[in-house]
Amino acid sequence: MEKWIDESLDAFVGKYRRTLEHVRGMICYTTGPDGRFDDRSGDDQIGWWTNGFWTGLLWQLWAASGDEAFHEEAIALEERFDRIFLDASALDHDNGFRWLPNAVVHYRQDGDKAALNRGILAAGQLAGRFNPTGGFIRAWNPWPGMTMEGFPDDKHIGWAIIDCMMNLPLLYWASGVTGDPRFKDIAMRHADKALASFIRPDGSAVHICVFDPSTGDLVKTLGGQGYAEGSSWTRGQGWALYGFTLSYLHTKEERYLEAARKVASYVLSQIPGSGLIPIDFRQPPEPAWEDSSASTIIACGLIELSKLVSGKESDDYMAAALKLLKTLHEERNDYTDAQDIIVTRSSEAYHRPAHETAIIYADYYYLEALLKLKDKALWVW
Ligand code: GLY
């Protein structure tokens, strides 16, 4: 095992031990101009889709260190999320992101009954978003009076996004704990639709597919958070790579493994020599905006996939994951207390004003990836 991995883990956990002292009770997403974390635990922000990554980070920090302070903090925050169950505009396709690295990991670790209840409620609501005629789980929620940035008149009833592949494990888990096959069936129908509609012949993945909600016919594809229609949003490539790998792990259906391999082969062909990942593999050379969060998600997917294949293919996936992570460790991570985030330079979307900022899921997936390399990661997905 390479020495830098242990050094990085020590520095990562050490910094979060210090950070925890000033963020107790908070749910963090990004940082302000002073470099300090924000707090999304209030009633008006608790539904934010990334909030589960904060509790997930605390759970993985506990796995990394055995420090009960992280364990206790994750559990203390879990109840805050219950308010989302009363807010139909907040509940959406991202229930997996909200509750898998949160109540579900709590149930898996401690057998907690309230946590089990939360996970099943979240899975039921996610299953309810499935369009049975169209064969997809609907993304997002523009309710009357709400508009979606850039798409003011479209209610998004037929929209599905590649990110949703990462939410399917909530449904696989729910079938496992309840014995009810419907959750898994819905997950597989969505995965099959995604395989047919989102994965291009070259192995790249579309961000948004717009389906006719009455028939399931593909109407158009959109560039979404990437550069443009027909482009290749890097975080979306990561969601596809890791997401299909997870669907294979939960179902053992070869077609999902083949999909993951196809995306991985494409991603490997696109990783720049610098090891730093842009927002979109097809963005113009300038500005050379980066998205470190994409690196961390791609690395997690490649590490899991490397265990499912053999020989040179497996070695190539692992080598690429190590390169991405080591590059972040050496060139992008900030282990000092000058700012709260560790993995710097993540970008929400190509066309949003903020680029190369702090985003909590980059820290989450970086830690998950390092712990996978040490065989110490909690199983979240
Ligand atoms: N929409 C989820 C993401 O930004 O990756």
C-alpha cells in the first residue's frame, strides 16, 4: 500500500477532528468567503440534496478513526431529516443520497429501528416517483409556482437524470430488508431505461433525458450541468460508472457490469495527463475549469469495478483511481485550517456562476475511496 494513502488519511481525519469542534449541530455543504462551512440543517434547507453526504462523512470518519465523537454526531443529526418527509417539494429522486449515507448506514451498523423506519419511508417515496408506462424514475420537482433554472415553463414530468443511478441502491436495500420485490423491480426497470437511453455508443453518458411521460419515448437529451447537449459532464460520467457498478453488485445482472465497463473505458480514455478532471470532458480548453468532486466519484467507481474484473483491465482501473486520488492529495487537498474543506476546486455545473468551490461530497467520496483502498470503508450504497 502506498505511503501517501496513510499520510492523507491521518491528515484528513486530524483536520475533521478539529473542524468538528466548530460545526457541531450543523449540516455542511460549502464554505463562505471566510473559508468556514455553511449550515443547511435549518427547516428551510434540510431538504437540500447533499445533506446526507455530511452525515455520511461523519460515519466514514468514525470508520477511519474509531472516534465516537463522529458516530455520536452523525446519529444526533439524523432526526433533523425527518422534517423532509412532510415536504413534498423537497422529496425527490435523491432520497438515496439523503438517507443511504445517513439512516440506512445507521441501521446497517447499529440495527437501529427508527433508522430502519426512515430508510423504508424514503424508499417508498422514491419508488412512488417511478413512471410505470415510461419505465423511469422522475427527476426533480417543479411544483406550481416554482420554476427550474433555465427551464421556466417545463414541469419536468418526463425528465430523468443519470445521477439517479446512485439512488437505486436505496431500492435494492429496501427489497432486501422488507422481502418485497417491487423496490428492486423498479430499480432494475430504471437501470434498463438508463442503459438504453443515457449511455452513448462511445461509452459517454448523457446528463438529462426528456421522455414523453405518457409513452416513455425519448423526446430529447440535454447537456444539463455539463457544457452542452452532446457533451460529457464529468460528474455524470462518475454517477454512471459507479451507479451501474452498484446495480451489478446488487443484482448480478451482467448487462450492468458491461455498462460500467463501457463507461470506465471511455473515462480512462479522457483523463488528462495532469490527473485533474475538468467539469466536462468536451468543454473548450479555456477556461480550464475543474471539478475535483468528479475525480473522487470516478475513483470510487473504478476501485469497485477493479474488483469485478481481472488482469490488465483491473490493474488499469486501479491505476487510474490511484492517479486521480494521489493528484488530489498532492495538488488540490488543503489539510490546513485556512479553510474547512479538504478537497478544493469542485464545480456544481459548467453554466452556473460559481466554479472551483468547496463541495462536501468531494470530501465524502475522497474519504470513501481512501477507505476502500484500506478495506475500511463502511458500505453505504
Ligand atoms: N445533480 C447532482 C449533481 O450535481 O451531481
